[in-house]
Amino acid sequence: MFSSILSCSGGGLGAVLFSKAPAASGQAVVLYEKQVTHPFGPDALPETADDDPKRQVECWIAPSPSTLGRLFASWMDLSHAPLPTDGWGIGYGLSSNFGQSWGFFAVGDTDLVDVDIPPPTGSGGWKDFQVDPGCAVGADDSGGEVLYLSGLDEIPPQGPGELPLFSAVFFARYRAGSGWEADYVAQEQAPYGVVDKPLMSADASSDPNRRKRLYVHWSQLATVPDPPLPQDLLFRRSLNAGADILQQPTVPLATSEIAVGSVSAVGPAAELCVAWLDGERPPGGSWVRYDIRTRTCLDPGATPLQFEPEVTAVNDFAAAANDRMANFRVNSLPAIAVDNSTCARRGRFYIAYMSKAGGSTADTDVYVVMSKNKGLCWEQPVLVTVDPPSNPSARQFMPGLAVNDKGHVGMVFYDTREDTSPANAKFRTYFAYSKDGGLTFEAPLEVAGLVSDPRYPAIQEGLFLGDYNAMTAQGTSFHPIWTDLRAWDGSDVEIAGDIWTAAVDVADDPVGPPDFDWDCDVDLQDFAFFQNCFTGANP
């Protein structure tokens, strides 16, 4: 598994800990935090069957490439169901004012809300569960906005250790004047396999042809012994705002014992980088050893589609799937972002991930690894946070990642630093950012106004927080989205979790020296520029 490593500086080892001096002081402020989901459920009417509290987890967020302040979000949601046992659906929401208010809806087989996404063509109707949501925003031939949703449509397993009776990747798109339409991109039916975790990205370029491009990727169990191994990582694109996605071929990206949690980002030259967890379970081991692998397509508009060889961004670190941390479960998939600003580090890709020190859940940390050449090789990992003296074993996990228009790298994550009890379980959503391309990070900033307590001793499995949170950026502001437990009383697990978002603005230091050369940082080149201007060398 760990044989092919291509690194910019000798191999990025997940076990290597980097602790650097804090970056120069800057300005970051939480402008506001908002609950995305409505307390009265998708119908917004009190005392109806879909009223919150019902459980919402596993959220994603994407910006509009054409309209500043417009954000599209998705999440797993039990609010659509008359009873929690009726299964998961997917909620989605739209904001036109930077996340300060939201309209939101649901997709699934339900009579409780006006579901305006028809079932996939030929499906016979939505199945019992819709899970693993992703979303993106692009444009069509006319330049009109297109909303994209992806997820799984499933008939769940009938017993422990069994596969779903039906599992399919669905893809839906919305265009003004056409409404929603949905199709299956891939499907498996037991005992032949199962699909998992379909996520997507859209090209946000101002180029009208590029802005129509969409990329979807997912995992598939290739065979079904017990356990079902190996896994294939699969990919499909659209070059015409989703209209041609069923005609495009499915491209295999990787096959491994574990190939899961794929994420992607599109760079300024249209290059596409896909990252995922490539893992193996050591014999007799209780946790999984992982690589983070990547593949880059330098021209995703070309036919035939050509990906560069697989490389290793992070080698041999520990981040177990369905990890049980103080009686709650978290997968913590990687996150990816790219610098599409006009600044000096334009085109750099960044990956965030969680790693467990020594394979123990007693202490988890979040890291960033960076590529200067479109994901073809990767630098050494950088530790983002340092545990406070009051809680030297604090856990940081479930990172989201984005880069704003000034080239600042932002990360959102859960952090238990405030819980100094033996449980070390209560967490709050925090934000940290870098102004030097991910080499150093400012001290973490509280984003969530209240802490969340995930402990639920009544069930052995623990409370499930989902596989991912997410974050995007518009202008100088970052917009994280996460599952929050502040309203949960610790009783019924089926009502635990609401979706929250925030706006975190990162600006330059107003009292510091100016950025004379307009490269989005203040360094010796700015000093040289200043000297030239005032010594006559640059009249």
C-alpha cells in the first residue's frame, strides 16, 4: 500500500509533528453565526410532524461563482420523516445574503413536505434512505446559475453486517425555468456491491465553457466477501452543466483495500485534483492506517480524459473510520481547497486531515499539507493547532478547508480544548487561518457560541456526528458549516444535531505596513518597492 510515494521534500509522513511560531498578527472576526435549519422543520410550520428537534448531520456548502453572497448547502436530515425510524433524507438550503438567512427544503420519500426534486428517472420513486450529500454551483450555456446535489439513494441493510439491498449514486440539478431533475449516475444491488460517499466540485472560473464543468466521484465495493473488499474509486465528469453526465464514461481512479472519502478542487488553470483516504487494516489492528492519495487531471476538458499517476500526499498516519471517541463516532474525511486568488500563491492546493497520535483517540490533531505544483507532489505536513496547557490531550477533528480572495488559508474544526474533565468530549467549533500559505497558523478562534456535548451513554455505538463538515469562502470571508449539539439535552439520539453556519472575516492588519506590490502579503519585496519609490530608483 505505501510503496509509491512522490513528495516534494522526501515524503510527507503523517506521524511527523510540526509546531512553528505563530504568524504575524492579523485580523479575524466572527461576524455572525446562524442556524441553517428551521426550528419548525422544512415546512416552517409549528406543531407539525417534521418539527425540529430532529437529527441533522454531515453537511456541505458551496458558493455561487456568479453571485456574491449566494450560498448553497446540503446535509443529512431526519426532519423529513414522520418517525425517526423512517430513515434519513437529505436537506438542502439556499442563502442570498452570505448565510444570514436560509430557505431550505428536503429530498426523499415523504408526504410531509413539498419535495420538488422528482425521483431519478426510471427509479420507481425515492428509496428509504438518502445519505452522504454533496453540493456544488455552476452555470449553463446561457450563464444561468445551476445548482447541483449528489447523494446515495438506498434500501438499507436488513441485518447487522449485511449490505444495503439497493444502493445508487443520484445526481440532481436545478436550472431556473426548468426546475429540478434527477438521475442515477451509478448503482449496485446486493449481493454485487455498494456505492459510498459521492461528492462533487464545479469549476468556478469566469470562462463560460469551464463554468459548465462538473466533477463527481464516489467509492464502490468491487467484490463482496466478508468484509467486502477491495474498493474502487470512480469518477465521472460533465462538460455541459450536468446535461451530458450520463453519456460521459466512468473513469477508475484507484483500487485499494480501502479507498474512500474522495474530495476535489479545481485550480485557476482548470486543473482538477482529487484526494482520498487509501487505507489498510493491520492484522489484528483495531484501527486503520491511512495514506492520503491524490490524482491530478491537468486538462479535464480533454477527450479522452487523462489523469496523472497516483501520488501520496500524506504517508502512513492513523485516522480510523467510524472511530469511537469518548462515546461518539466520527470518520473525519480529508478536506481540499485551492488558491484561486490573484495573489502570489495562486494555484497552490491544500489538504486538511485529522491524525491520531500513536493511533490513540486520546489525542487527535489537525494538519495541512500543501502542493505548489497542481498536486503532483506535496510538502511536509504542518500542525495547525497546539493543545492548551489546561488540556494537553485536547482533540481536534473533522476539518473543513477553504482559501479566500486574499490567499488566506482557513480551517474549521471541532476542538475539545475547553473540556478538562477525564471525558475530554465536549467540543466547540473553532477556526484557524494562515496568511503565509499554510506555513503557520494563527491561534484558533471560537466560532460556535456554545459548546456541544456528544456523550450519550444509553447506546453502545455512541452518537454519530457524520463523516464531514465543510467550509467555503467568498471575498475575504469564510463560511463554515457544521453539526451543532447545543440544543440537544442528551436524551433521544434521533433528535441530536442542528446545522449551523457562520461568517468569519479575515482582513489585513489595519495598523501594519501596506502591501505595496499587491501580492497579498507584506514581506521584503514590499520594503524594496517602498525604497525604490522614495529614493528615485523607480520614478
